[in-house]
Amino acid sequence: MSLQNYTLENVTEPEYGKILSVWESSVKATHDFLKEEDFEFYKNLVPQYFSAVTLIGLKDENGQILGFMGTADGNLEMLFVHADARGQGVGKILLAHALENLSITKVDVNRDNAQAVGFYEKFGFRTVASSEVDGCGKPYPILHMMLKK
């Protein structure tokens, strides 16, 4: 797969099903610590957040969404890359766009998602606080990271 002819576009409501599929693929590839019943819980919950954030998708030359992010008020609220597109630079392109154009300075990350923690650290994010439970009160510790310049 080549990312030479990609586009970054706002994701609209008719595409929510497509990005939910990206979310599902990404989470299954990266969140092996998540219990199956919690995966289903979040899968039903996540679409409710789509309309609360600015969504940007990275599409390949065929118009397929390979990854997407959601931002709000300087926070990177979500960034997910389809499992088949991992390691191709999709996440880097999305995060670079967020940093350069959307004034992103904060992100919350599952502590047990070591690859994501390392990814954000490479871009200069550092853990400034942590929570033992996630925003839904479930026992998935969260690292609150902030961009350190």
C-alpha cells in the first residue's frame, strides 16, 4: 500500500459507519487488554462521540478511509488506524496535521496500549497525570499526556 495519493478530509455523518469499522479494526489490533463485553460496550458508545468532535479522515486514492482522528478544544480525543494500514504512516500524518493545524496539546491514552504511548512520546507528549479508571469508570488506566515543547 502506498500513501502517495492520500487526502485528509472532514468525515461526515454518512461516513460514521466506515469510521466505526476503522475503530473496530484498530481496537482489535491494539487493545488486547480489553474484555470482549467492554469492547461491545465501547463499540455502541463511540458513535455518540463522533458528532461532538471535529473528525478528519485519511483516505487513500480509492477513497477508502485508512484512519481518522477526532479533536475538540486542543484535545486529540481519538485517533485510530485500520489494522491493515498500521505501520504505513497514517497515524503520523494525522497527528502531524493535528499538531500543525488544530493546536492539539493534549491526549489521553490507555496505559496498557504501549504502542500508542510510545507513538505519542515520539511526538513530544509526556504523561502529566493518570487515572486508574477510564472516562466510563471501567478499570482501564488512562495516561493524561501533554505536548512538551
